[in-house]
Amino acid sequence: MSARGALQRKEVLICTARAVLPPVSSTGKQTSMASEIKFGTDGWRGIIADDFTFDNVRRVGNAMAHYVHKHEDAGKGLVVGYDTRFASQQAAEIISEVLAAAGIPVCLSDDYTPTPALSYAVKNLGTAGGVMITSSHNPFNWNGVKYKASYGGSGTPAIMRAIEAELDSPPAAAGSGGSVTIADFKTPYIEAIKAFADLDAIRKANFKFAIDVMYGAGRGVLKGIFTESGIRHLEIRGEASIPSPFRRTSPCSRRRWCMRTARPVWRPTATPTASARSPKTAASSIRTNVFP
């Protein structure tokens, strides 16, 4: 059974093979032509396919593995979650494999997860920290990797600098404790919300609430709580429709996207060959080379 199949079937995946990382030079540093990775507020973010690539996700995961081994109790493991953005689940699986290959026990979310639910899992399970695949408030064509410290909150600037300093380190030494298990982070988080909030007082207020989840990882959470408590509400933009950064959009949407990212729309400049001069083929060529 493949590792992906094991994850999808919610079975335990024991990582016995080393994660795929860029080659290492004689000085012990990785030698790939990877793009520069700079950490900001509690993590790293980048434009999908330009900066946020699976290779870079592996580099960040390896850096986090080095940090945990040096500064935390690696035996406590890490929790890993992801949101509804493009490729978030795949990135979460990849970073889980890298961490487990370094001998760190990993608990991977069984579904998309609100970031506060991951923070709650760090505290509730007593792990060494947490990793969240998300880009927070950034546009849909961005994604990123956040690190949550052992206290559940965002990693301090000092923690971010320590992780960033390990980005070009060789693959972390393999250990015997590495594994990936699947867990539900949302249910304990929802139960904690229900125990904390005075839902009866909210219901008695007799308001009707509009809940805009913006197609994000919070969809269905508050809706479920309110439905169970008899609180009137309306959830909008809760469909399972993840925008793709590669989907062809209208010209106006493309212009807005390019202005936001300061990246021009690229069009082919070479003269089409004789075989590509038919209207159908030429139009297809232009569609293929317009990004997004």
C-alpha cells in the first residue's frame, strides 16, 4: 500500500524511508537552486508554484525537524493541520513525512482544520508544537507553513529565526520514533467552544447571525454549533469550492490578480510555427501560456 493510500484510509504510517530532500554538498549544505525562503509572522508564505512548492515545503519541514530536535522534546511529537487552500492537504502529508523521517512522531489532521483547532490540539495533546499549512489572510493564490510553539500560540521571532537558520541544513538524522497517525482535531475544539461560550444566552437573545466562512477551514463549525443549540443563523460561502491559482479567469480578474501580485501576465512572443497557425491551435496556445 502506498503512503498516500495509508493516509487516506486513516491507518498508521510508519516512515522507514528518508524524505526526499535537495542534494547535499561536501560542506553539508543543500545545493538545490531553490528560491529564497524568508520567515515572517509565525511562519513562511509564498505564491503557489512560484515560491510555495513541494520542494520548499520539504526544506521548511527539514528545518523544523532540526529545530525541534535541538530546542524541544522531540519525543512529544508534532501535530500537523491544513486549510482548504490549493494543495494544502498534499503539503501537510509531505511535511508529515519529512518530520517522521527525522524520527519525530506526527499526528496529522484527518480533514481541513481551523488554525485555532490546531493550536488547541497542541495544548490538549501536550505536543512539542504544531505545523499549520495555511496562508491566513493572503489571497487565494498564496499558501504557507506556520509553526505553533508548545504553548499553542505563534512561534516567537526568536523561534522563527532559529528555524530559518536551519533551512539549508542536511536532512535531519533518522530516528526510530518517527510515525504518522491520523486524528480528528475539530471535534475536541468544537466541544471546547461549546463548554466555554454561553450558548443559552446567545439563543435567548433571539438574534439571527450571518456566518461568512469564505470557503475556509471554518466552514460548518459555527453552523453546527448554532444548529445544535437552536440559534438562528445563515452560513454563506460554505461550499467545498477551492479556488485554483491556475484556473483561467476573466480578463478583469486576471488584471486584478496581476496588480495584487505585481507579476505580469506572460504571453508567448515567438512567431507560431506553420502547424500552429490554425485559429483553434493558436487560441489553445495562448490559453496555455496565460497565467493564471
